[in-house]
Amino acid sequence: MIRRDVPLKDYSNYKIGGPAAYFLEVSTREELLQGLKEWQGISSSFPKDKKNIFVLGKGTNILISDKGFNGLIIHNNIPGIERRGEDLVIGSGVLVSQILSYCIENQLSGFEWAGGLPGTVGGAVRGNAGAFSGETKDNVKEVTSLNLDTLEEKKRAKLECLFDYRFSFFKSEQGKNEIILSVVLSLKNGDKETIRNSIQEKIDYRNAKHPMEYPNIGSTFKNVKVEAVPENWKKELTQYIKNDPFPVIPSAKLLFLANVKGKRIGNAQISEKHPNFIVNLGNAASNDVKALIAFAKAAVLEKFGIELEEEIMYLGSA
Ligand SMILES: Cc1cc2nc3c(=O)[nH]c(=O)nc-3n(C[C@H](O)[C@H](O)[C@H](O)COP(=O)(O)OP(=O)(O)OC[C@H]3O[C@@H](n4cnc5c(N)ncnc54)[C@H](O)[C@@H]3O)c2cc1C
């Protein structure tokens, strides 16, 4: 089941990334277990740093190094949406857009905030993805995951998932070795047209504001909690506060005011349309993006004394 030297740029929304030394595509729990058994055989004589495993969803939030990944990539395609009353039991490889279509067809409300959110529900749970004052945690009832070392499966209720701003247990040191298998989302009955319109509004907003014409991986930096703004800038920046879903200063505004919009390194560019997006103009190198990230951080630190923190993830070194 495991393939060798698979180009990861084909699995990245950024179209950036070198080869995975080992690559496993899974659509069921059984395939996953079978693949992990094969991996144990392959990697038994490997040094520790080559035994690494990384779970990939739709690659909409990851900057993959041009040097690739020297370990096993598990590409998760676990499907399935099953209705249980007002709850949905969903395979972790299901796209958020597929869930939204299901919600429209089945008149289920509460997940509309995710309109236009790319990627899988597994990825959304892990990073507690959020937009338009909603967060994945608002809908999660339960998450089932598998520990990739012990192969132990565990169900966690929402509280045990330790959700926080763009964070969950599955992003923690303790939880990062677990692959999310399925998610139960809690919804409520609603009106089909109202649900459809609310989702479409968000998609239209994103299409208008985000540089969708270029490959990208969404917002580069997390928004900045108001408490993190130095006293001398608080008064001026207060006018830009938005709820995310708590009060934040949008990083896009800080980047705009720091005048980094449009900066280009190689074939990567800080978007003219939305400065929190770094776009791939065509065959950009991972190091071009990294250099722009460093440039943007330095500019915001110098102007406001604020340290931006990446929302995107890195895979592979350099
Ligand atoms: C145009 C655009 C707009 C975006 N807008 C938003 C936004 O509004 N709000 C927001 O929060 N994000 C946004 N994002 C980022 C991204 O869409 C989300 O973070 C998304 O939830 C990632 O899902 P994915 O399947 O692509 O995950 P990937 O990018 O493949 O992976 C992200 C992380 O999740 C882990 N992961 C993925 N699947 C699993 C699993 N089954 N089990 C365990 N770990 C897993 C990966 O190991 C990785 O660490 C945007 C991205 C783009 C390109």
C-alpha cells in the first residue's frame, strides 16, 4: 500500500513541496491499520528521525518544504456522513464543503459559519478552524481518534478536546500522535433557503476578499489578541477590533499598516488583495514563502512591537 517518493506539491493547496519518502493513502480505518503494519515492517531498522509520520488532509494550511518529508505521509480520505437525529457522524476525510452541501439538503443549521472554509473536517477539528465569529468547537460533540504508536482508539467528548483559539488536544504534544478518524457534529433543524443563503454569503465574501486566483494556504498569521497590543498602540488600533470570536486586531490590518502588501520574493508574494495571504505566483519555492514570512514578521515587530504568530503549519525542514 505504501508508495515511495510521491511529490507532495500535488497534495498541497499551495502547489509547493518536495517528495514524501513514503506515502500512504487511506479511505478506511482498516486500510489505515494495514498500512501502519506495513510501515512498521519498513521502518523497523530506521533511525528515529526517519520513523516520523504526518497526517495530511487537503493541504490547505501547510507550507511543505521543497526538500520534502523524510518519513511517512498518511493522506486521509476517510469518507462518510451519517445522520443521527440532529447529529452528524462524519469521516475525518470529508470536506467541509461536502458537509455544508449535506446540511443544505437535509435542512440542518448551525454550521453555516464554515461557508467557503477549505479542507477536511479532520483538519478543521485539529486546528479548531474558525471564521465569521464561529469555530469548529461550536459544533463538535465528540471526536474519535487513533494513536499512531499504540494503535489505541479513543472517543473524546468536546471538553476533552481542549479546544482553544486555533488549537485542540490534537495539536498538543500529547495529542499530535493521533489521527482523527471521525467527528460528531451537533446541529439543529433549520430552513433550507436560510441555510443556503447564509453559506453562500460567506463564500461570496471570501471570493471577493481573498486572492483565490492564486494557490495559497489561507491566513498566514493568527489574529492578535487585544491584550497583546502594546499600550502605546492600543488607542490607535482599537478602531480595527473584530470578533474572532473574541476581540482581536486582524493581522491583515497590521500588515497593511506596516506596508508589506505586494512585497515579492522569488515567485511568492504578500497578496495585494489581502496582506495576510502569501500567494504562489507560479512555481514559488518554500524558501521564498519563508523569507516573506520573516520579512512580514520583522516589519510588524518594528512598527508595533507585536510578534505575529503563524497560523499555517510547516512540514519538513528548510
Ligand atoms: C483560501 C483559504 C481560506 C482559509 N480560511 C480559513 C479560515 O477562515 N479559518 C481557518 O481557521 N482556516 C482557514 N484556512 C486554513 C485551512 O483551510 C483550515 O485550517 C483547514 O481546516 C485545514 O484542513 P486540511 O484538511 O486542509 O488540513 P491540512 O492542511 O492537510 O492539515 C492541517 C493540519 O491538520 C492536521 N490534520 C489534518 N487532518 C488530520 C486528521 N484527520 N487527524 C489529525 N490531524 C490532522 C495535519 O497534520 C496538519 O498539521 C483557509 C485556507 C485557505 C486555503
